[in-house]
Amino acid sequence: MIETAKRLENVGEYYFSSKLREVRQMLADGKPVINMGIGSPDLAPDASVVQALQFAVTDENAHEYQSYQGLPELRQAMAGFYQSQFAVTMDSNSEVLPLMGSKEGIMHIALAFLNPGDKVLIPNPGYPTYASVAEIAGAKSVYYDLNSGNNWEPDFAILETLDLSQVKLMWVGYPHMPTGAAGSLELFTKLVAFAKKHQILLVNDNPYSFIRNDEPISILQVEGAKDVALELNSLSKTFNMAGWRVGMVLGKADFITAILKVKSNMDSGMFYGIQKGAIEALKLGHEWFEKQNAIYDRRRKLVFTLARRLACTFDENAVGLFVWAKLPEGIASAETFIDEILRENHIFITPGTIFGSNGEGYIRFSLCVPEARIQEAIDRFKTAEK
């Protein structure tokens, strides 16, 4: 018998990978499932982005292997985006690395910096992939609590009580997924100081800055952040390019060089046409964000109505692509709750528990659903709003 690698013993299949198979089977069986679980934008990229891709495929050498570092023009566009949106200056030659989606970057960072036995600080609740890549790299996950009482931000007094001697890396992500907490430059300043004090690599996962958020921020705005911090970003949500797989990691040259060592052994460069489309997307201005956010704001109001139908409560000031809702008292299990709704009402909602134990008692609605479908979901519940 050929056994799998030990690194997979504590790594499960990604929740959405398995759950969406169930949803697809229900659809194949004729069940009219409304998927409100996954954050995959249903809106199209700007027409100029699609046009740039179309034109690029006829360029000379468009179908050859591309640079592991991406086109110089793409790196320049990414650096320019950070300059115009965050007033952060990055050297496009050495401090910016295009990625095939920021999820790829999470794995590359783990492999570049973690040794077996190292520890990683991971938010609870937070993106499940952080823990999975730690396991694959042979590191140990150390969860730090986030809760509503502290606005889903780390409690530094508690962090300082932990044994941090073997902690090599800390994941954060603001605006926060799944809760929608916006974060602040004050928080980022505290995080950078904490990372410097304990010699921890700090990684901010930042794909939601421009979605229903009036004050986008970057951890790289903090003075001295480059000494200890990297930032991941993505075009998936911001520009409706999830399937294009375009992301970036930004930080000081030494960090980027280490990540490139991993990346260059795992792919052969991003397709030329996609890079050209990404360059065009990064040129879009505030009018683009305002148009997208107007759509998401209308959808959010309808989701609020749906959440109230389920007797849930929520923070109307949260930002990002989701509505994080607290279940009514007496509901023992978020997963049981959403499974019952999926079975009886044919609506898929994400249980908060997939993001960590502190997600128990919560569910997450995606705004990547047309208004008519959200209204249909509301109409499937006959219980009057409370």
C-alpha cells in the first residue's frame, strides 16, 4: 500500500471544495439551490480589461512562457496602484511580485519562511488556508482569539502572555474576513511594533480594501513596516477577476527574493494576456469602485432583510463582501442550522465554524448574488421579520 505524505494527516479538503459538490449534486437533482456561501464575484470585469486580454492574445510571443516575476509593466502597475491608493512607494523591480492569486502567495510565503517546528499565529476566526499551509510546511498553528467585544481585533495583552519564542510568522487580514471588521492604521501600528519586538514576520492579507469601504488602508503605510511585514493583495474581488487568478505580494526585496525562490519552482509564469488585462484593471479609478459598491450596497440591504427573517443580528457598519450575522440565542450549532436551511429551503449559507471555533454561533452571507436571487431567498421564508 502506498501511503500519502504525513504532512496531509492533519490537512482536510477545503470546506467549499466538498460542500459545493453537495450543492452541485442538489442542483443536478433539480433542487433550486441559491448559493449565498462563497465569495466569488458574479459581476464582470470592466470592458476595457476584457478588451485588453483579447488584443493581447494576438501579440507576438503572447503564448510563450512568461517571466516568473511577471511583465515589468504589470509590476509597475501594481506599484502605481499602491502609490495612488495608499500613498505607499514600492520598487517595482524588487519589492513587488505578481502571483497567480493571493492564495498561491499564502503557500509560497509558508514554504519560504517556515521550518518544521516553527509556530504560526493564526486568527480565530480567520481564513482556513492559513492553518492548512502551516501544516503542510510542518509548522504548528497557534490560534489567537478575535471576538466582537474587541471589534474582532487582537488583544495584545493576551498575545504577550503566550510563549512566542518559536513563533516565526503571524497572519492578519484587515478588512477582516469573515467578520467585516475594518481595522485601522492604529491597529497596524501596534501589530508592526509587536512583530518587531518578537522578530515575527507579519503578513497582512488585504483583498477586500475597496469593497464597501470608505477608507482603504495598507499595513505598508505604517513607518518601518517593511522591516517585518508583507502584504498580499488580489484583483479577484476588487476587479471581478477571481477566475483570472491575479494577485500580488509586496514587501522589502529580501522577503520578495525568498518568495520568488519558491514560486519559480512551482509555475512558469502568468499567461501574457491575463497580465495585460490586469494592467488595464489597475488603471481604473474611483468611479469603478463607486459603481461596484452601489451594487453591493443594494444587495446588502436585501441580505439584512434575509438575516432578520432568520432572527439574526449583525453589524451594519462592517465592510467587505459579506454579512457576518450572529445566530439567535438557543441555536447550538451553526453547521446544523445552515444544513437544515440547505435541505428545507435550498439556500446555502456559510457556517461561521469553518473559520475557527470563535465562528460558532455565526453565519456568513456572500454579496455575490444578484438582487433578484436574494429576494427569492427572502421569499422562501414565511416567518415575519422580527
